[in-house]
Amino acid sequence: MENNMFKEMADMSQKMMKGYETLQQIKDVDIASTPKTAVYHEDKLTLYRYNRDKDATYKTPVLIVYALVNTYKMLDLQPDRSYIKKLLEAGLDVYLIDWGNPSAADRYLSMDDYVNGYINNCVDLIRKKHRIDKINILSICQGGTLSVIYSSLYPNKVKNLVTHVTPIDFSTNDGLLFRWSKDMDFDKLVEGYNGIIPGDFLNQGFDLLKPMMKIQKQQNLANSMEDKDKLLNFLRMEKWISESPNQAGECFRKFMKDLYQGNQLIKGELEVGGKKVNLKNLVCPLLNIYATEDHLVPPAAVTPLNDAVGSKDKELYGFKGGHIGVFVGGKSQKELAPAVTDWLKKRDN
């Protein structure tokens, strides 16, 4: 038994030494490397257009609206696991909103600013540049919720809407995040952080949803130390997490109180910028994607959207995987990205 223990210690020591040598070979950890060009700036926001070697084969450009939580870089983590690259390869003209990182000056930014201001300004710029009335919107998680709100308020500007793991019905108790949120005092939380919710605070909350994930992460790191490619995969994910932006307090407050606690969107009670949001006004074709094993946004929060909207052309797509796997897993690259681009192609007239 004692000999086995010493052998395990020696093996671990050798593995750590090899891991140290592997780390020395890594000079930088690149994520979001697909070439793009900034075409518009407003406050902290940057609107990018992804570069293309050839003209797009789709008539209608697509605007990607990511969540305010974390960054869009998850969609372009590395060349062989890039959702954005798959969209480009299919022939789409792709624009993307980078929300930036709110500071103290942005503490009073409201949902009205994000929906009726930022998103609407980006949509109008793309419409004007391409001389078209309507564009496609491809949205993710919280960005999907904002895009659903936008598409309900501006149905004459959205041709097709694709939502990924998007919370709409917040009454469910299937996920811990939904349970916890119902009892939290978000006014005190916003005031306690002086109007800016730190990205690190939110990451700590996400970690608590699956506490065993930290142990699994440590195991993954230990098992990756000797393999440069595996280690880079691990480090890219960690870099994406570490770059989580802060949240503007006023928008965060309204999102958590009116949606997570009040469930006003699905009830038809939500007001944004003095305008009532009626989901029946969302009439464009809708592709609503949920992840069957999603612990952050469970299917019960996503699927009710299809019954709530006014669209006649609407489809519900169940992806077998988790919240992150929708974008970075091998199955996502082979199955989901082609399904989304085929769906848009059929409606690109």
C-alpha cells in the first residue's frame, strides 16, 4: 500500500513537470479569432461585421444579439469550434453586437436603452447599409429575451428570428437560478454594488448552481496538462469565463424583478420605454432552440414562446446537450449550425 502511494506521488510529480513544460510552450491563448471589422460604435457598444472572402449567398444579413452576461466570444472560441465560422461558411453575411463592459458611467442604462436604443440603432444601420426593410436576428440566452422584446415592438424590421436557450416563461422552478431569483432583493443588490453588478459576482453564482463542476474542472485540468491541444481547449474556456463583463444596474434590476420575479413578458404585462410588449405582435418566422440538459435555462422556460407569439411559421428545436454545448460541442458544429442555416435559407426570399 505504501509503495502504491509513493508511486502515485511520483507519477503525479512527473505529470506536473510535463504540464509545466507544456505551459511554457503556450505564449498566448487566443479566442474569437475569426476576422471582423468594426462598423459602428455607440457608448461601450461595438457593432462588428465579419469579413468574407466571397460575397454572401444569402440575401438577408443576420445580426447576432448575445446576452449581456458573459461575452459573444463563446460563439467563436476556436477555429474548429466556432459557431460564427459555420454561419460564414454557409454563406451568411454576419453582424454581431459586442456590448462592451459597463462602468460606473453606465449604471443607469435601462432595458429601454438596450432595446429601443442600441439594438434598434444597429438594426437600422444594417437595414440602411443593405437597403432592405427587414433583417434576420440570431439571438442567445438573455440576448434572445431582448430580441423577442425587440421583435414584438418592431415587427416591421425583423424578417426571421432565431432564439437559442432563451428564457421567456420565468415561472418554472426547474432550475436553481429561477428558484433563487424569486426570493432575492435586487434593489439592495444593485444599491450595494453602487449600480454596477460585477461580472465576478455573477460567475460565483453560476458556479454555485453546479458546485461539483469545480472538482470536475480541476480533474479536467490535471488530465490535460500533458496534451497541449487539450490544455489550450481548457484555457480558452477559462479565458472566456474570466472576461465576463459587469452589468448596468438599472437594466439588471428590471430584468430580474419584472421577468424572473414578475414573469411579466409571458403575461403581457411588460413595459419597455413606455411601450407595452405584446408577444402576439411577433409575427415573423421563428426558430426557437432549447437544450434538453440545460441547467441555466431549462426547457420549461424556453418552449412556451412558440404558443405565445403571433407567428404562423414557427418551429421548436430540441438540442440534446447543455447550455454551453449548444455552441461549442462537436455536435453543435455538425448538427445545429447546419440546421439553423438551412432554416434561414428556406426563408431567404
